Amino acid sequence: MRVTNTEDKPIHKFFYGFFLVYLVACGFQHLFHLPVLADKFQLPEIIFIIGMVSFAVFNKQSIRLTTTRQVFNSPVVLICTAWLLVHLISFGIHPCIEGFLECLGIGYLIILFYCMQWGFECTCSSILKQKITSAFILFGWMMSIAALVAYLLSVYVDLNTTAQVYYNYPYFGDRFRLQGFTTTPAMYVSVISLPIGFSLYRHLFVSGKKMDLVAALFFTVVSFLTLSKSLLFIAVIWFILFGFKYQFFKKISLLISVFLLLAHVLLTHFLFLTEGQASEAKWKNGPYTSNESILKYNQLEVYGSGYYIFKASSWKIFKENFLFGIGPGQYNLKIEQLKSNKEYPENLPPYDPHSNWTGTLAITGISGFLVFLLIVISMFRSVLLANPSNDWFSFLLLLLLAIAFAESISMDIMNFRHYWILAAIIYLNYKQNTAMKYNGFVK
């Protein structure tokens, strides 16, 4: 199928508008709290529904069958279907309304992925990278400015949910932490990392314009207000892109980045305290620690964090539900049971698993975990076959993908809208780079 130049066609203009508006909406995903749906239905879902209805009503031209087949006739379809199917099977074994909503959400994200992929197929390949890059940078400006203004209003005028006080926050005490219009400070960093990456990519490898560097700096500085350990991922983006641009720093940037990723894992799962700090009672009542002393050496004492106990609890649940897990929507209920049996710290709320690796084992068992591994392999295969050693756009996608799966150690990235968009870009970039080998035709 030839990658068709449809730059002047309504479908191209419609899709780019939809992509841009939906992308911006991903920065404003914590506005409503509805009955039953809670915070699962937000501005991006409203934009998605409006976009699909508008396309059906106002675009009368038929969809090219060859294009549709190109999107759907691929191994990706089977993997995504398997991801949804394993959740449905687990839900069927352990039914509940929350599980139904989770399965519905997974189905929606898969449809979003295919819609984005199909839309990119209908966009002129020569302008696709420029359009995507510009959209992410504009998104970054809107998200950062809105978050900063809301943060300042929360701190100096009237407290609001965009910047909340975290009491007895480890190492910092009582501090305001920016989260913008996302669910948590870590989520804010996860989302803004993509605009930072695309801004630096355009500055270093495309335009050389200082404004793109200013954009990346501004997005980064605002993100510091989150006080999130995920800021280490943003540091990795800066080190790797600058290190590989200026080849002299290539090995140093790789070494520093590996150190930062390891530091993130350690700082997320363990609290490093002096004897004096460890003896203070106030932080032990907060939602940050398992209150389990892991190691004591001289004046240093290491405690397990909440993330540490999340993984231990997930592993325990998995061993009791090996094949298909406890079921979507059932995890928090199981944690409540562990809590009542004194197998889970009293000071910790019944949080979600906060990890795709152990969380998938607990919720969908070994069946879901194997499918998740297939997703990881498929994603990395697609970005590596796009020749990132000779194409800086592909290199950026490889970097962002690596960070996403590093993030998946302590976050459930499979429910993140922005990463499903990134996945669609990765698969389309792979198709385009493959097509170039055949003079513009995908075999």
C-alpha cells in the first residue's frame, strides 16, 4: 500500500486537528469525578467521542479499504486483542463493576491506538514528523503554563488540587507539589516528558532554533515543582540527546543515564534515613512507607517504601491466583483483606499495584504477563527495525519507549493515554522507514 499524499484532503486536516486537540486534552485529565465512573471519564474521552461522531457525520468520502487493511492486518492487532481478551477472561472469573469499567477502558485505549494509527496513515509522510513534533511542543506549552499558573494560585491565593501539600513527605517535610491537571505529580512528569523530548529533538537535530531549547527548559523547570523522583527520567532525556548529538559525551551520557535509572528504582522502593530520622514517628504514619526496616548500617537505616510493599503484596496475590490473577477491579478489595489480616501496613491506603510487571501478574496472572511481554518485545522490535542509529526521530522514539518501560516498574503505563499515542507513532514510523526500502511501497 502506497503511503498516500493526502495533505490537501479534508481527512488529513480533520485528523491533524483531532490529534492536536486530543493530545492537549491529555494534559487536562483530572477535571471531573463522576458517579460510578469516578475519574475514568475525562476531557480526552469527551474529545474522542466528539471527534468520532464529527468524522462520521461530516466526512462523507469512503475510507480507503487498502489503508484500513494495512492498519488492521498486522501482528499488533493480535497482541492488542490478546491483551483485552486476557482481561475479559479474568473479569469473567472474578466479575465486578470496577472490572467491567477497566475492560471497557482497555478496549477504548486500543480503539484510540488504531484511530491514531489509521489517521497517521492518511497523513502525508513527508510532513508527518514535523506535524507530530509541532503538536507535542504546543501541547507542552499549554500544559506547562496552565499548571504553573494554577500552582501559583494554589500556593499564594487559594488551595486547589493542581498543587497540594504533602505532609511529612520523605526528605522534604511538608511541601507543595505540583501535579497540574493530572492525577499525581509523577503522572505530570510522565506526560510532560514527551514534549521535552520532542522539543530537544527539534532543537538538536532539526531546526537548531533557540526557542525549542527555551521550550524544553521551561517545561523542565516547571516540572521541578512536582518534587517527583520521576524527574530522573527527564534528566535521562537531556543527557542522552545531548550526549548523542555531541559524540564526545556519548559514553558518559549513557553511563550517567544508567545510574539515574538505577537511582530511580532504589529511591522509589526504599527510604534512606539516618538513625535520628528513622526514630521520628511522624513520617511512619504517612502513606509513604511500609514501616519495614530492610537494612541498618552504622548511622544509616533503610526502610521499605510504599512501592516496596505494593510489589510484595502483588507477588503474594499472584501466587494465590497463578493463571488468570485476581481479576481487573479486584486488586484494591484484596488489599483491604490483607490489611484486615495484618498483612498490609495500616498507614498505607489500598493503592493500585503501581507496576505493570507485578501488577499484571496479580491482576491477570501469568497469562496476562506473557501478553505484556509480547507487547514489550513488539514495541522494541518496531522501533529498533526503524533504524534509530541512522534516524534521529527513531532514536528519540527509542529513548522515550525505554523510559516508558523503565517507568512501568513503578507505574501502570498501560492505562496512560499518552503512551498509546506514542505507540501509534512508533508503529507508523516503523512502517514508513520500512516503506522507504521499497521505493515508497509497503510490501
